[in-house]
Amino acid sequence: MNPTLLLLGQSFSLAAKLTGFVFLAYVYWRYQRKPALFWSISWLSAAFSIISDITGNLYILTLSEAFWAAFLFHGVAVLLEEEEFSSKHLKIFSVAPVVIATYGIILGLLEYSSDWFVILGLPYASSALFMVLSGILMLSIRRTYNHRALYLGSILLINGIHEMDYPILRLVDWFAPIGFTLGAIFAILSAYIMINFAFTEEFIKIEKPPREIPLKPRLMIIPPSEYPNIKEELKDIPVLAFVRDLDTPKTWRKFFVSAAVEHGSIFPTDLPKITEITIRYFREAREKNFEGVALIDCPEYLRTYNGFDAIVKFLASLKDYTILYQAVLILVIDERAWDERELTLLKRLLT
């Protein structure tokens, strides 16, 4: 075994895990995002697993790996629960790695078994399995987080699969340095991708505006001529905007509606995604005790891609959620782009 290469891999892995802990702890402290709290603790536990492996403490190593997997899985489960992709019961399973690890340690301490596989190998493999499951669950929310969920889910899946070979190959002298080097690479990538994920607007969510929102909860239909006034009036408010006009206040959280596949864009036929994002925004605004304000400046563009019937149903659904969450929904509608029958039906259903 090359001790220098082994120590180098362990050092890089330790640095990556401590970095992940620091940045994710900051996200929790700054934005109060619970998944970031659990993920930061998971990276701290992962750092302890490296330290305990260097010092040769099998019991601490077993528990550290278990807590790493448990908090990682719990954070993902909390995120899915927030997005209403899963029930709260999924979080219960996060205790499984710790239970298995504790059982193996008890067998060792009571001298029922001194076998390395029972004390460390099997608990380590079960922890790795939960890392794999965390990656799979992250892949399930690609609709909301796009490529970010794809990247994070994929690297967690790969890292978990790599961790599962530990019980088999850790005691193989020639592979140990290679395994730790791969582990360091995957840890660095995992930490980097997770930190990027945690700093995205979709994850950080919204902050309470610095002043009262000057609008009453309702659905508003305004002409394009009034749009500049709305921008000025709401320039300090974290408006959720689905736009074709990218000249919006910096405080607005905007999504560019376009058939071009670009970063931060939403395809015009993906009405369910617009609905999901809006509901999540309204719900969080209510939790933070202010009225959420959503704006769509391109109903005509959406109608072109979806047809009149689909766009009316979509807007009527958004109106219902606006009422439910006591929010504000602003539609910028150019009446000249609609025929009289469509405009009459649209106004009757929405106002």
C-alpha cells in the first residue's frame, strides 16, 4: 500500500467534506432551509468518518458513515416533502443506517462478534445503499430543479455505488489508495454540486419583502401600457415572474418562457411546471406571513403553443390557488391579441 497516496486521497476527501459542511451550514443560517441543515450535518459526519479511518477507530467510523447517510437521506426526504413529491413518512427510513450500525457495534462491544464485516463492512454497505437511494430520490425532482437535480442525483448515486465496494476492497492493499483517491474525487464533486444546488434561487426560495405589498390579494388583468408602472411599484418585492420581457427588477425571481432550451427557461407547453412553481411560491410566502405576487407577461405566447382551451384552464387553476393562498396574480394581457369571444370568456372566468 502506498501510504502517501492513501493519505493524499484522505486529505482531499476530508477537505471537500468540511467545505461542504461550512457552505451548507451557511445556507441554513442565512436562508433557514432545513434540507441544507441536514446536508451540512451529513458532511460533518462524513468528515469524522475520514478522521476515524485515519486513526483506525472502527466504531466511530461505522457510526460516522451511518450518520452521513442518514442525514443525507433525511435532507433529501425533507426537500421532497416540501415539494410535495413524497409523504412525511419517508423521513422515518433515514434512521435505518444508524440502527444497523449501532447493532453491529453492540455485537462487537459485547464480544458476540469481532468480525470486521459485522462491525464495519455490513453497516458501511447499508449506509452506502442509502446514499444510492438519496441519489435516486433527487433524480425524481428533475421537473422542478432541472439539470441541477440531475447532476446532484447522479453524483450521489455514483458516490453511493463506489462506497458499496468498501467492505469488499478496503482490505485489498493495492486497491486501498485507488479507492480513497476515487472517493476523494467523488466527494469533491458531490460537495461542489450540492453547494451549487443549495445556492440556486429555486432552493434558497424567497425572503420576506422589506415593505408592505401595495396590492390586495386578487387576480389582476392589466394592459401592457400599465406594465412599466407595475415594475416600478413592485421593484422591491420578490415577485415570481414568468416573462418574455427580461427587463425586470433585480429583486424579481423570473423565469424566461421560451421554446429555446436555455438555463433558467421554461418551455411554453410546460404549464404544469409553471403551476408547481407558483403553488410552491404562494405556499412559502404565506408561511413567511406576506402575500405572494406572481406575474405572467405572456398569456398570448402561451396560448399560441397550448391553444385557447388549455390556457383558460391553466389560468383558472392559478386563480384558484391565488384565492386559496390569499396571493396576487397579475396577468399582462393585450386585448387586441384576443378575439371578442375569447376575451369575454377569459374575463368571466378570471375576474
